[in-house]
Amino acid sequence: MARKPKPLVVLPHKVYIRAAGETVDMTPDLRKQVSKKCADVLLRWAKASVMEELGIG
């Protein structure tokens, strides 16, 4: 007979804050900040990619 697998325990996501030098739980506020930074970086990369393709800059 197969053994029943143990249920997974979902731990809160941890995030390392370089400026503070500490690891903290991911809060909804931190999630918003991270999401905004990712969107900004993606937008900058896309603009640079298009400008390079057009030969601008």
C-alpha cells in the first residue's frame, strides 16, 4: 500500500532588502513596490530595444 504524502506547509515568502541588510516577510505593500520596479525595468528595456532597432541613441 502506498503511503499518504504529508501535506505541504506553505511558508510566507521572504525577501532580502539590500539597503537594510535584512530578510523580511513579503507584505502586500512590498509586493506592490517590487511589481512597480519590475514594470519600470521592463519598460526601460523595451524602449532601449526599440530605439536600438531603429538606430536611435
